Amino acid sequence: MAADAREQWSGRAGFILAATGSAVGLGSIWKFPYIAGMNGGGLFMLVYLACVVLIALPVLIGEIMLGRATRKATLATVREVGRSKRRWLAVGWIGVLGSGLILSYYSVVGGWTLHYLSLSIRGSAGAVDAASAQAVYAALIASPLTTLGWHLLFMALTITVVAGGVERGLERASRVLMPLLLLLMCGLLLHAFDLPGLAAAMEFAFMPRVEDLSARTLLEALGHSFYSLSIGLGAMLTYGSYLAHSEDIPLSGLVIALIDTTISILACLIVFPILFTYGLAPDSGPGLIFLSLPIAFEKMVGGALWSTLFFALLAVAALASAISMLEVVTAHLIEERGYGRVRAALSAGGLITLLGIPAAWSDSVWLFGEGFSGLLQFMGGPDRNWFRSMDYVASNLLLPLGGLGLALLAAWQFDERLRREQFMSGTSLPAGYGPWLAALRYLAIPAIVLIMARSFVAN
């Protein structure tokens, strides 16, 4: 796609809402509560916030700047800014391949949201206690064909939107659905504050315990700060390539990070009181939000309506993120292979759909036999199935590696005149250029390297 023919967001608000939709997605609402629960709560919260402010935000701003400067997708941007040097091309490929890998299992969770939406519409998603909530979730996981069917439907929806063009469909939906999602979460928050488990939940979520600090906690927090903000794999770079030259990138980055982090914390404040009230374990893993919220909906007046609205909006949030990931791969095929948009979306989406089948098949680790036990041990333990293994590789390896590469590109390889111009153009924060570049060069990049090195030594 030629740069002058490239679509643009209608303005800053459209970009921020679309980018926030990409960032929030399931990362903030589904994943953040369960990984916070698995990593001890309070201390993880502090480490995560530090990673967002000091590491992820500078990288986010740099990634958006790279996209707008070149008006191209990930690999083409890396090739241009890196002056076609082979070592930089690997960064572009990490973005393209990593986006496809994450979407292949992310779409499975997106399918779960569609399943729960279907149950809510029929009035059967509610649960009177922890046992019944677990039974509903277990019935889904125990039926590979059901999970696979929802995975296929979710990917079909994603492909349809991307094939038709991201800007108008995504931006228009984001203008309505993202504010509604925030309002709905505030309503659920008020309900959670009336629960008897609130005190225990607040202590768990916000009381740091030094004994919980580990290399895993640091890497999980770093990886999720990239995962939640959709950085490291080129999604924000691609969205930035549709951004007008007059828009304020630093301020937009701050707003995106603030909204995303706020929603992540709100999700914990909704979920944890329910967990402690009804005796659910906060470290129960990927099914956490599907085990806790149905109990709250059952207890609420008009619970079926609340449940339907929540899972509808959660599905839309998931779709917004999925679109951005598929757009990375689709834009690559358009620019590098000369595909038309429809062909590119169908080709990329079809392959990713096939890659997601093992994650949709709940006990699929058996497909690979005992010969893969060493690989699974490296991926985080012999008890991990294919879903958790791919999540570990993508979130804790590919995202930090991709983020490191893009950070190096923006900090050291980007032409100084062009970098300053992109930061200053339309910004209300011109004095922030020096501190931003210093944070990117001397804080974010070394921190990524140190955290990853410490994790590898620990493994």
C-alpha cells in the first residue's frame, strides 16, 4: 500500500479509542487479574506499574513514532529505519510471527467470551456458588468441539472486519463500546465493594509481600506490560502508521497507558472481592474471570442483563485486540507480497485459525508426546498444556524480545532529526523529548535486558 493512499484515523480521539481497544482487550480484563493472582497480588501490582511507567510507556511512544514516520507496516518500517541491515530484520519478523502466534491462542479465549455471551442470552451463565461456576467452565473445557467451534467463529469475525478495512469499523465501534465497557466495570465495582470479601481482597491486591518477589514476577510484569499495551510486536506501530502527522503522540501514549492500567486495576477490584467472598482461589489461572463473575451476576438484580452486556462488551474488547494483531500480519502480506486486503486477511487469518486448533483442544499436549517434555519444562513446567506453553513463550519471550528490538531501533537507529520531528509534531509536551529519550535509552532498554537475563539464569 502506498504511503499516500494509506488510511488515516479521523483524529486523535479515534486513534486513542481504537488503540485503547487494542490495548485493553482481554489483556486487562481477563489476563491481568489471573496473573496478578498467580504472582501474589500486591507486589506484582507495584512491579507492574513500575514496568508500565518506566519501561513500557517509553517503548509505546517510540513504536507509534516509528509507524507514523515511515507510514508502513512492521517489517517495512524495520527495513527502512534499520537501513536494510540483517540484524534489524529479525525484529520485524518477531513482530509478524509473534502477532500470529499470540492471536492463535488469544482467539480461543475470545471464543470463550462468545460462549459465555450465548449462555447469558439464554439465562444459563449465572452460578449460585463456586461449584456451579466451576461446573459451567469445566463443561466448556471438557468439550473440545465446542471450544473449537467458538474459536472458528471468533476468527471468522476478526477476519471479516480486517478484510473490510480496520479504520471505519474498528474506530466507529470503539467510540461507543470502550466508554460503555468502562461504565459497566464501574457498576460492577460498586457491587464488589458491598461484598464481605472486600477487606481480604484489598489486602491481597495492594499489600506488597517481599517474599513474593522473584525473577518470574519481574518477567511476568514486564511481559504483561507489553502484552496489555499491545507493544513489542508491531500492533501500535501499524496503528501509528495510520496516524496524521499533526497528532500528539506523547500525550496519546500517556492516555492509552493510563486508561489501560486503570481498567486492569478495576478488573482486579471487581474480581478479587468475589473470589474471597465465595471461596475461589486467586491463583486459579486462565479461567479466573469465567469462574468469578457468573456468581456476581447471579446475585445481582437483573443479573442476566448485566451478564449479557458484560460478555458482549468483553467479546468486543477481545475482537478489538484481535483485529490489531491480525492487521499486523495482513499489512505485512499487503506490503511485502502485494496481496489485496481481502486475500491477505483470508490468508493470514486462515493460517492463524489452524495454529489455534491445539490451544482450542483442551488436552492437546498429548499430541506431542513425551519427547517434548524438556521443551514444556523450559516453557514453565511439565504440567503446562499447549495453551499455557504458547502463552508463556509469547508473553515472556517474544514480547520482551520484540519490545527490546523496537526500543533499540527507536532509541539508537532512528534518524535524530526525524525522531525529534515525530515527537514534537503536534505535541503539547515538547519539553518531554529529552527525558523520554533518556528513559528509553538508559532505563527501559537496560531494564528489559536485565530482567530477561535474570529470568534465564533462574530457569
